[in-house]
Amino acid sequence: MSGDLTAGAGAPDDWGLERKFHRPEAGLRVEDDTWIAGYASVFGAADQGGDVVRRGAFAGALARPERRVKMLWQHDPTRPVGVWEELREDAHGLWVRGRLLPEVAQAREALALIAAGALDGLSIGYRTSRASRDAQGRRVLEVVDLWEVSLVTFPMLPQARVGAGTAAAGGAGAGQKRSAGSDAQGVHGSAAPMGMERDGMARQIPLAEDARGLARHYRIGPAARGIEDASYSHMQLAFDGVGLRPYRPCHLRAVWADDRLDLTWVRRTREGGDSWASYEVPLGEARELYLIRVRDGTGAVRREVTQSVPEWSYSAGQRAADGVALPCTIEVAQLSDRFGTGPFERIEING
């Protein structure tokens, strides 16, 4: 056997997108049962981080039909809920119109929440391509690379505040749960969620690493009123600290050497990886360790091993012992002592 098989690089959920919330003045509209429309961003208005989006900032991204802007739930790339059919800039901002897919359970829930008024916000996921500073020192986003527009339920409103406490007396217990949408907080390099204080600025809420996954109670409302006021809403959330999660390996390759399959991949890093001067990106972990899984044609895991270097060989004898015939799938993920297993990169082996 011979050949060189290559899996694609990591998906954009690993790429540290910036996010901005916007609640459309008129709320999200539901049209014809499954269509929604509203403004995802407004031009010229400073947000709580002091950023201003300039008119025309999205023009380049919208002109690229080959990469469709995704419709996600809570910025979670594993939970698409529909498709944006129309995105355009006008004098006011970025207007979007899309279709929620009723075949997707989360989309049906989103429609019910929008209809009830419980969900009325949009948030963009993007990377800044060009920015400047205005006379007030605010960052002006001149060109942004738009990746996704999400439906979100956790607005970062001006003059709002957040209070937090553990989910149950006595610490960890039956009240613990994990939030599937914790990526939506956009906190990189930290385990902490984001919250608002009385001055309207977004800041991280202190969260110890051993408190990751522990549900906490949050109250959200206007700072001028007490937290028992009827205007306050209550949420119970748990955060996995995805900023500590290792990135997906990239450039996963498989090459046949007679009847042995040799795999190699490239490690990625969460921190200090922007310099081109270094020979290798920083590890960012206490040690280098990978989890490798072999799945047969039915998807069942037939072998699972750990490796301390970014390479591994799968011999004919191992395949015979595992009862694995082609086609099969091999997955590789980086392991972290602090977080656990990162996302897997996969490669199909067809012969």
C-alpha cells in the first residue's frame, strides 16, 4: 500500500474569535414560522468594551460566497440551528435574515424562546482584520472577518450586574452540571465566565479551577434596582473553562510504509504562538501528551493509546489483533492535565 492522506486543519471554534452581543431594538422577528430577522450589529455605537464598528466593516466578508456565515446556538460550533439566507449592510448596521431548521431540536426550542420573548439577542463571532483609534481612544473596527452570527440568551447589557453563588449548600453535589454552551463566553486562557458590574464594563467573574463544572446562580438586571426586584432574571449556569482546553491537532497525515501505517501531526498552542521567530510554538501544558483512538468501520473504538510525541505507527500485527479492516478512522487529541481531553482531529483510512 502507498499514499499520503491528509486531514484538514482545526475548525474555527479553536481560533479565538471575538464576539459582540446586540439586542435588536424591535427584537428578533419570526416570519412564516421558521424565518427570523434582525440587526446583528449596529454601526457607530460604542459597545461596553469601547469598540465602534465602522460602516462597511463587513463588506469584504459578505463578498465571499465560498465561505458561508454560520448560524449557531450560543456560539457553539457543534450546535448549528439554521442557515442565514441574507446578510447585508445598510446605513444602520448589519441586517440578517435566516431560516431555523425545524428538524433540529435546538432550533425548535429557539423558535419557542423567541416567540415567548425569552430570547431576543444576536451576537457576532469574528476576527479583527483592521482597526484604529478615534479621538476618544475607542477602538474602531474598520475591517472584520465575519465567521458566524449566533442566537444568544445571555446579553451584556449596559448598567447590568451579575451576582453569583454556588448551586447547592456544601459545595459539589447533585446540583452539579455542565453547560454545553460554555464556549459562548469567549474566555481564552482562563476558566472564568464573563459578567457585568455597575459601571457597565464586562469583567471576568473570579472562578477557581476546581470550581469548573459547578453550577452557580446568576441574577441579571438593572443596577439601579435591588436584586429581588421583579425586573431581575435568574439563570443557573456551569462553565467548563474552555479557555484551558487544548486545541485540536492539525496537519494529521497517514503514510503507508509497506503494511505499517505511520501517522504524524502538528501540535497547536493556546498561548504565545504568534511569533514566527521561534522554532516551535510553546507547549502551554505541563507535558506533551496525545490520545489516539482507532475506530473500525462501524465507529466502535478498537484501540486507544497515549503518545508523548506527535507521531504514531499502526502495524499490521496491531490491526490484526484489533480486528480492524479498512476502511477505518484514526483520531488524535491533545491531553491537558488541567482540562482533560481536547477536541479530536480525524482521518479516514481507506487503503
